[in-house]
Amino acid sequence: MPTELLQEKIAAAIASFNRGGHEQAEAFCRQALAFKEPSELADRWAAEAFGNLGMAFMSVAKFSTAELCLERCINVLENDKNIHPSTLAQLISNRASCFLAEEKFAEALPLCEKAWGVAELAGKSSDEQRPVFLSNLASAYYKLERFREAECYYKLAIEAAENIWGDHELVAVTQNNLANCCRDQEKYDKAVELYNLSIAHFTDNGGASPDLAFSLNSYADCLRKMGNETELAKVTARLAEVEEELELQAD
């Protein structure tokens, strides 16, 4: 495939995506990804275009194509001395997020570790991205049942997010994830404390929401394992109210 044809396929993929033709865009993109011949003229431009396409396909849950786009992008840009480490860390983290979304946790973990390592090299320029990098890394460890490592990185993610944003949605989501990690290690007192923090945030910031329902459901599961039937009944009743309200909002 000549360089001109590669550029043509990428342009067609971008145009199709912008028109909402995601299936057609995916077909054009995969044709472009088939181009393997090295070209100094095309590589940097194509890599950046594939990076943008990767983000676009992630936004519409086309994770396998997004992962391939980001792989092509990273393979070129990680050898580019002009690429800033914070940008490279974000690209690697995005690719890891695709694997996490596809529940390919063993494949996600080394990418999460790599993204965090590059972010540390980037220094302050990656500060605002650190909570996400740390949370992704913790989630990969958690899904692989490496709970001690997951707990460590969830704590670091919460600390980083609080330092940047204070009381923030990502803090509450990560508190819930850390609570799940503590629950699965039978650290029930700590888990209950974290669930209550997470639930309080979502309650105070908009009331009924999928995040609030998820936190209540996680808390209920913890209470079942604890055998706390009295508190479980209260949480279950509240969860039912939230789910009913969400159904009304959907209508």
C-alpha cells in the first residue's frame, strides 16, 4: 500500500467517523492498519492520526480497533525523541484502558505498569493524569486478585486525586474500588468506612446516579459477607429507591 493510499484510508476513516459512520470508519481504519511498509514521511503523521482514531473508537466502545490504533501509534512515537513523556504515558494508558474494558487484565497490567513508569519520568507535567494511571494500575492488580498491590495503588490514586481536585468524582469512585479490595481481603471495618465516604459523595453531588447505585450494591455485598442483616436491609431498600429513580429518569 503506497503512502498516499495509507493517507487516503486514514482520511476516509476520520471522515466516516465524524459523520457517525462508525462501522465504515472501522473498516477504513483496519485497511490503513494493514499498511506495514516503513516510511519516514508517513510514520509520524500516521502515528498521530492513529492515536486520534484510537481515542475516537474508545469513545464508541470499539475497543479492539482502538487498541490496534494505539499500538501502531505507540510503536512509532515511543522511539521519537521529540515526544513528551507525559503524552506517551497517556497513549500507553489509553491502550491499557482498552484491554481493561475488554476484561483482558493480564494484557492490561504490563501496559498500566509501563504508563505509570513513564509518567514518573515525566515529572510534574503528568500530575493531572496520575490519578487515572494509578487507578488503572490498581484495577488491573485487583482483577488479577493481587489485592495487596491493588490496595497500595488505590490509596496512591486517592491521594493524588485529592491533592489535585479535592472532593471529586474520581476520588469517590476509587474509594469504592478500594472498599471492594478491602472487602475481598475481609478488612470489613475499613471497607465500610470507604463505602460510606463514596456513597456520601454521590448522594451530595446529584442524588440518584449509576455510580451511587454501584456503590450501594457493592456495600450490600459487603454487608452480606459480614452477616449484618439489619444494615443490609436498610442499604437494599435505598438501592431499590435509587434504581427506581434511575428508571424514571430513563423514561
